[in-house]
Amino acid sequence: MNFHNLRNFIQLLFNAGCRTAFTSPGSRNAPVLKALYDLEFEVYSDVDERSSAFKALGFSKATGYPVILNCTSGTAGLNYYPAIAEAFYSRVPLIILTADRPANRIDQWDGQAIRQTNVFANHTRLSETLNLGSSTNEENELCALIIEVINTFPGPVHINIPLTEPLYDFEISSLKEKYFGSNFIKPETRTIGISDLENHLPVSSDSKILFFEGSQGMDGISFSSDHHPVFTDVSAAHHGNCVGWDTLLHSSISNIQDLEKLRPDFLITTGTTTVSKGLKIFLSRFKPQQHIHISPFKDIGDMFGTNPEVIHPDAINKSDRALQPVNSEYLELWHTTINTSKQKFENLDWKLFTEFAAIRKIMDAIPENAILHVSNSMPIRYCSILGNRNVNCNRATSGIDGCTSTAIGIALAQKDKQHFLISGDLAFLYDINALWNPIPLNVKITVINNSGGGIFRMIDGPEKMQNASGLQVTPHNRNLESLAAHFNLPYFCATDHNSLNNNLSDWLHTRGPALLEVRTDMELNESFFKTFKKI
């Protein structure tokens, strides 16, 4: 088989600005692997395709440029699907190249031959097959289409590549000279304030305007205001001027009617979802007169039931008319109400050794210039309630299946920064193959170990499972010290405040990666969190 078209296609992607690939070993994808190597891509190889895909997701998140994913044929590619779904909803560009058997060998009882064509179609921006038998420069048109799709609407694209034997008939002399252009466009950030929106909102000086930046979604928008509350989700890219709003809202869920005075007249949002259940309940109960969502994309969810009007950033122009006098009373009302909630929050018994108290202490100890990653389930909820810094987390689909891998992928792209991951025990154990390759030197991991599934004792409802609750949680007695030794990780353990204080500093100052395990009691965690929700 002549692989000139394949090599030309991969070189076109390189020339367009895609320079990194995450691959997995195999035979059917050998021609792709050889081309990536010859073209001097930055290549990371992982035996576990699921972990590899989440690392690619993290790398692309960090750089803003698409990353290639490549694997052999058969079920190998199906392991990409969790990361593809996350990338689809978080608008992260991935270029998935799955090697395949020829079409005439599918369903003929050949090994590693499944129906790969369009297998990810529900969660990709583009799904095509690269026909290597064509002599019409099909690869040039396909590469141009990929660039257009990703620049217009970032997300995963899937290119299935049927390959016939012999698989090792490489041609090197046909490669064109490489050039370092860039056709993939990295989104830029734009700051928007209320003065930019006067042509779109019938505001007056006493209008109650609430800004909210949701989880990162490649929108490239941030909000700024000295006179209006700016909320930012814990997984957003920026930090607003109201800290502790989720502490207030989460602890007020059962008495949400007390917060009607905080109803906004106008809601202005960007980004995607929110970790905060309290914010969803508050805005669903006390809907604004008008909700404007600013984004270059049209796939906007209506999580508050407020029927948002979508405005493209390019359609926003500052008003020429004189600005209305600005009244900051609404911002001050939020600050006053939040501060009252904070006082009650501080009066909780933080001397108890709970996972909430441990995460609070660890977050305070991690340097402010470091990048913080958090797994899904309870850790991200604790961080949202604490509200003192923004974190990276896979919130588009909110799965626990690739939290460690994503953090490592981001760290690989940002080698000049220190990265810390706070993970729950199940998320960490579920994604253990993230540690298969040597962990980057700039990564440290904390595992909050409550022996399995603690979130189902925190949220309302699972208590009705009664004797069936054992099927919902995941009790375990895994030894993380032995696991750390297996992966050559320095290990530290905390079982109370004293041991956490003693080991936290050593963990922070250990050269290279290290694992800190924090063991807590599930019943004490549950009791403390229920007390918090009553404040």
C-alpha cells in the first residue's frame, strides 16, 4: 500500500499548527506512528487508550491548539469515547485518527475489526473516512475541512483510516519540506463590562445586574465590574469580585426563599456549566427579567430555565450615549449577605478532622501561582464552597474516569509551572493507568480517602436506598502506600490534623512527584457536612 497520501495528510496537520500527538501501541496504526515520528511531532505513547485520550484533552485545554489521538483498530478506539464526550461539551479540539481494517473485512470475523465508521458521530464536530486509495489529493481537502471546523466550533473530529497490508511499506522520499505556519486559531480572551452592553440591556442606575462566568468553554470572555457582582464558577478561568457566594447559596438551599432580595434584574453569563447546585436553584427560583449569554457559539444550555439570548462578542459595541450613574447597592447587598454566611461558616468545628477541613488546609498551603486540579465528586464541591481559588476540572460531563490523566496532560503542556491534584479515592483508583508512564516532575497528588463513595452520604436522596445502598457506594480497603511504592512515588499519609501538618510541608517540598494520602472517617464527614448545610 502506498502511504504517500497518509503522510501528506499528517504533514498538512503539522503545518497547520498541530504539533503534539498522544498514541497507543499497535500494528494497524504503524504507518501513522511512523509518519508522526518522521515528521518530528511531540509524541506521548500510552498503553491505555482511555488515559491517553484524557491526557490529550488536558494538553489541548492548556495550549488551545488541537492534539492528535491515534490508536490501532478494534476496541482500542472505543476507549477514547469518555474523553471525546468531555471534549465535545467543553469545546476542546482533538483530532482522532483511528486505524481500521479495510471496509470489505468488517463483519467477516477478522480480529480487531468492528464498525468504526462514524462510531463517535454523536459527540464529534466532524466524522470522515480518509480514502488512501484516492489519487485526487483528498487529504488536502480533508485537512482544510478539519481546520475550518475546529476554527469555527472547537471540539473533537474523527478521521477513520482503513489500512490494508502490507503495513510497513513506508515512503520517506516523498515528504515535502516542512514549514512552521499556523492555520489553527487559538482563542483570545476579551474582557467585557456593563458599558459594553448598554445597547443590549434597558438598564438604569438602580438595575440589579449579576455577571456569571461558567466553566471554561473556549468562549474567550471574562467580565469586569467595580459596581456589580461578578460570580465565577470554581472551574472558570478567572476570579470574580464576590468570594464565598457558593458558601451562602449551598447552605441556603433548604431556605432559598430567604434570598429573594438578591434576585437580579438582569443576568449576564458566559462559559458553560456550573458546579454550584445552589446557584442553579437560586436562579431557577428567582429568574431575572432578561438573561444574556455572551459566546461565539450557539450550543447554549438553559440550566437556569431563563431562556438566554445569545450574543456573539463581535456584535457588542460600546454605547455612544452618556453612561447612567452607577449604583453599587446590589453588589454591597451580596457582600453583606455573604459575610454573614461566612461568619457562620467559620464557626463550624474545624478542629474535627474531616475531608472538608483537610482540603481547606491543603488548598491554603498550595502556592497561589501553582495550577490546581481537582477530581469530580465531593472534592470539586468542597472547592466550590470554599471559593478561594479557581481550579481545573472535567465539568462538561462531570465523570471521574479521567481526572488524573487530564491533570497530567495539562502539566505536560505547562512544564514551567507546578501542578497539584486533589482527588477522591475512587477517581484516583479508577484512573490509575494515568501513572503508567513516569509522572511529570511538576505534579503532586493528594488523595482524599474515605474508603469509597462518600458523596452518596452527603447528597439528599440516597438514604432512601436503605439496604440497597451498598450497591451505590464502593467500599474498599486499598493500600495506597503499596500503590505509591509500585509507581516509585514518595508517599506521605495523614490521619489527623497533627499528621497532616507534619507531612504537608514535606510533601510540598519533595523534589518531583509525590503522593499525600489523607484518610478520613466517612461518618464524621457526613455529620460535618450536614451541619454545614444547616447554617
